[in-house]
Amino acid sequence: MSMAVVGMIAGMALGFAGYFGGFGAFLLVAALGAVGFVVGRFLEGDLEPGDFFRPRDHRRR
């Protein structure tokens, strides 16, 4: 599935949540989508837990 299709589905889900559930549901769906995205990246191996806990001045090259 292409990223454009995934983005379209996510946008439609947010739109439906906002229309039928109000702004609170919109925020909940957006937050859970972001959490799901991060968990998916961890499971694929694209992120490591240390990526979030490094000091700011430490740059990866």
C-alpha cells in the first residue's frame, strides 16, 4: 500500500471522527494514530528506544 493511500485513509478516519465525535474524538484518533505510527516504526526496526533519550547535543552522522 502506498504512503498516499495510507495518508488518505488516516485523513478520512480523522475527518469521520471529527464530524461524528467532535473535536475530542478528533484529538483522540490523532493521538492514537501517532502512537501506532511510532510503535510500527519500532517493530519494523526503523527506530530504537535510545533515539528518544539521547542528549540534544549528541548528533548521529
